[in-house]
Amino acid sequence: MNKIEPKKEATIELVAELLSRHLEVGGVYTSRPDFYFQCEAEEPREYIAGFEIRVKTWWHWSDARVTFDGDNGELMAYSINRYADPPNCEEMTQKEAIATVTKAIQVPSDAVLKSFYHFEYAPQRKLARLEWERFHQELRVDGDYLFVSIHPKTHRIVEFARKWRTLRLT
Amino acid sequence: MIEEEILKIIESKRSELAIDPDMEFTSAERAIVQYKDDRNTPGPTEDRLAWTIRYSCEWGFIEIHIDGLTGKILRIRRSV
């Protein structure tokens, strides 16, 4: 067998393991390190005394997204990609969830709480969500929404989306 | 316009609106809806008091927004 047997997969595993340790140092424990970085091995380079395999890495640390209204610049939505970390199976009460939200976000006075529930973003990654509808003079305003996702263990707001338009009734 | 009048308009236009024969009336709600003459071009929208009428069946739904004053069909949403 060729001594320079390409061990590209083994090399990638080794690099991924090293990078996973870096994640853990940063407080991120994940069964899917490929969500955070990707590795690609080059072809082995042969030397007299052995060979080397270089590995390129792409860090995929976070996909924070923010959406603004194109007309008036109003913040419409934001989310962070690591919102299911750390792993969690705990739940929080509706009262706790609302207290967390109202510390950070002004819930409009014409918002009516529609639902509160938990969902698994991924296995063992449970989040709480609050959803509001808008009512104007007792009529639901179709198309407007406010929802917030919260990590029950850390009480972090990890996702927010709101559309609360200026009504132009004709 | 009252709900019965709106439903009569929709039933009379059932084929025009391409409401599948399998679909049955599910709900009617008065709501404020966003309206724009030409939704394909950007620009300001206005809001109308409308009826949102929903028909559905096992495989899908259709939601129709009808102006609550004139009976004009403002928007149609389909699941497929």
C-alpha cells in the first residue's frame, strides 16, 4: 500500500475535533460542529520524509440577520443563528416569557396575545415562543404580526419579528 | 355589507374565482386588510375594512378579501 495513502477524511475529522474544542472553550456545545465551520482537505503533498495535507476551513460562526422596512427604516426582524444553544429541554412559564420580552421590546398597546408555546428547533433544542396579533377598533389587522422566540434556560431573546404598519384607512 | 351578501357574491363567482368544487366555506371575519391596485409594483399601500372569507378542503384553502363597503374583490390567497 502506498505510504502516502490519502487520509483526507481522517485529517478533516482531526481538524474538526480541534475546532470543536475551540467552540467548547467559547461555551458552545454542539453535536453538529458543521453548523459552525466546514473543512476541505487539499490533495496530499509528498515529501521525502512523509507527506502533508493542508485543510482549508470556513468558519460559520453566526448568521445574525436583521430586516428593515425599505420605506421607513423600521426594524422588522432579527434573529441569531446559534439560537438553540446551549441544548435545552426546559420550559418557561408564559409570565416569565412576557417579563423577558417586555424588558427588551416595547409591545404595542393594540397587540393581543395570540399564543404561547414551546417548540423544538432541533432535537433537545427547545425554545419558547410568544405571538401577538394586532387589533384596531376590535378588528384584526391582517398582515401585521409580532413574535418572539426565547431560550428558556438563558432567557435570551433569540428571534424577533414585527410588522406593525401605519394604517391608512380609506 | 353583511356576511350573507358577501357570501352570495362569492358563490355567484365561484368558477370565476377558481374555487375548487371540493372546497367548502370555512370562516368569515371582518378585518383590516392591506390593499394596493397593482401589487407587482412597489409603492404605498392603503388599508380597507374588508371581509376575509376562507374556503378549504383536505388539501388546501383559498382566502378572499372583499371590500366591506363595495363588495369589490381586493385580494385572493391560495395555498397552492
